[in-house]
Amino acid sequence: MQTNGHTKNGHALPLDAADFSDAEERQVVIIGTGPAGWTAALYTARAGLEPLVYQGSEPGGQLMTTSDVENYPGYPEGVLGPQMMDDFEDQATRFGAEVRSGRVTDVDFSGRPFRLLVDEETPVRARAVIIATGASAKYLGLENEQRLLGRGVSACATCDGAFFKDQEVAVVGGGDSAMEEALFLTRFASKVHVLHRRDELRASEIMAERAFDNEKITFRWSQEVRDVLGEETVEGVLVEKNKTGETYELPVEGLFIAIGHTPNTAPFAPWLETDADGYLLTEPDSTHTNVEGVFASGDAQDHVYRQAVTAAGTGCMAAIDAERFLAEADANSEIDEERTETEYHEAAAQDSEEQATLS
Ligand SMILES: Cc1cc2nc3c(=O)[nH]c(=O)nc-3n(C[C@H](O)[C@H](O)[C@H](O)COP(=O)(O)OP(=O)(O)OC[C@H]3O[C@@H](n4cnc5c(N)ncnc54)[C@H](O)[C@@H]3O)c2cc1C
């Protein structure tokens, strides 16, 4: 578990410089418009909380980068990722969710109402905050990788494996996730090539053994993918043997990149508990973070399932948690003891002093 607690340590300065005295105040601000954010928006809007939703730099989230989604319930024929996110947006805005462009760049969760800074300049206050900022798959940064994303290049075997029935695919990575992806792909693919830049795996022994025992999986040690080949769809990968520098073309129809994900949680890290990889920690069976009134949902909090339907599920949970939190706070009249600008800055200065004494 990692947290910097309620400190100013490593905290960006713009928020301290911003003037919140006339800032707009909302019941709930939802950060992110992937499946988690839109579902939280739908539920909080239907609960009459008039949520404000910030889209960030990837409106619609990860599904905007994919074509067919075949595993979201309610779409028997499948649906294109961007279409599905349009549907989510239409449903949430129909009940009054207000969506704005902008990225939350800094927050102050030291007292309520919470303070958020959008695009480093616009101050907003919120009685409750739902974080739905997702996670970004790490890619290799190859010249043709993004062009062929969704056309054979994927970062999710659970999502896209079924499209590669009886075809040869490659998996890049050497950890547990890479082994899981490779093993899952053997259900569909005729052959799975695992390319790993080292000559041994990082994966746990049990996962490695399962992969070694599977006759559909071939390991290509000390080899790195240098580019993805193909015009419309993936036709192969250019591989370099890193011990000799020799290159060759491996004909495959799919390339699965399994080198990890980065949760988009940096602005919140000074205030919220995270695991060692930066995923937000929540109390068991809930979306409560360590700060009362701040809730976390979707891939920013879930590094296990990472699916649209699970993200939507925790988005729903976060909305219900936020609604109950606000109702209880109203009933107890205990929330939002308004702090003046001076009081905020005094508290921040005191935090800094305490930090300086501790370090
Ligand atoms: C190529 C691909 C194909 C996939 N296919 C499938 C599939 O077929 N089926 C399936 O179930 N899942 C699939 N997934 C996984 C699925 O997309 C994710 O599990 C899901 O999108 C997670 O939803 P989320 O709402 O948590 O986050 P995301 O969808 O990642 O959305 C995050 C949102 O937060 C916003 N944001 C981030 N930081 C900030 C900030 N600081 N301020 C404001 N906004 C911010 C972003 O702009 C974005 O709108 C796929 C993923 C990929 C990459």
C-alpha cells in the first residue's frame, strides 16, 4: 500500500495558486467518460444529483480504440466500441448529466467541499467525487503499432482473442499477464508465439509451467518485436534477436501486447491510497477510498478484471455509494463546513511544515 497521506508532498502548485472563492460547487463531479464514468453519471443523474462529468483527453475511454465489442450484454449482434460509448453518453445525458471537456489536473481532498482544478486553470468544488479515470495499456511504441490497433494489434486477449480462431498470433511479454494472455489465446489460435526480450520469464513458476506445458505455445527467447507488418490488418511482425542483431519476419495475424497497464491516477496519488502500481485502493465490497466522499471505480481501481461490464458495475456502485454518502451527510448536517480561502491556505502551510519536520 502506498500513500503520501494528506500532505503537500509532491503536490503540483497550480491548485494552491488558484482562487476557489467563487468556484462553482457541485454535488458530484465524475472524472472520466469510459464505461465506469458514464454509468456513474447515469445513476447519479437519475438520483437527481445533477452530476458534472469531465471527459479528459480520451472522451469515451479505451473502447474508442477498438472495433467490435462482442461481450457486453444487451448487444446480441455485437457493437462498435465508439458506438457503445455514444449510447452510454446518450443514456446519461438524457437524465441530466452535464458533460464538459477538460482534464482534472490537480485536486485537494484535505477538506470538503473538495477542490478540483481542470486543465490547470478552472477551479471547481464538489461535495463528492467519483474517480473513473481508467488505465492505459502500455504499448511498445512501434511505428505501425497504433495504426493497426484494433486491426490485429490488441492489448486484451479476453476482449479480442475470439477473433483469431485457427490463426497464428504473437504475444509480447514475460510476466504473469503475458502467460495468462497466451494461455487464453490457445483456446482459439492455432499457434501462439511468445516473444520475450530476456532468456527467462518474470512470471510465477506455476504460470510459466502451464505455458511451457501447452503444446500450442512456442517461446522465442531474447527476441523483440521491432515493427508490425500489414496494410489493412496485421500480416506479421518484424522480430530482432537481441543477442545477435539478426532480424526476421514472423507471419502472424494477431499481436497481443502484454507488458502491463498504467492506471491514470497521478493527480490523486498525493491524497489516496494506492497499491505499488498506482491502482486506487477501495474498502472491500465498496468503492470508498481512504478519503470519505471520494469514490473509485473502473480500471483505475481494478487491475484484475479490466472489462467494460465490470467497469460499468463499479461505476454503478460508486454512484450508489456517493448518493448514500451525501444523503447521510445531509441528514447529519455534518458536511461541508465551508473553509475560507485563508483557512485552506493555512491548512496547506501547516501540512508543508509538518512534512518538513518529518523529513
Ligand atoms: C483495444 C481495447 C479493446 C478492448 N475491448 C474490450 C471488449 O471487447 N470488451 C470489454 O469488456 N472490454 C474491452 N476492453 C477493456 C475496456 O475498454 C476497459 O476495461 C474499460 O474501458 C474500462 O473503463 P473505465 O471507465 O474504467 O476507463 P476508460 O475506458 O479507460 O476511460 C477512462 C476515462 O477517464 C478519462 N480520464 C483519465 N484521466 C483523466 C483526468 N485526469 N481528468 C479527466 N478525465 C480523465 C479518460 O479521458 C477516459 O474518458 C478493451 C480495451 C482496449 C484497450
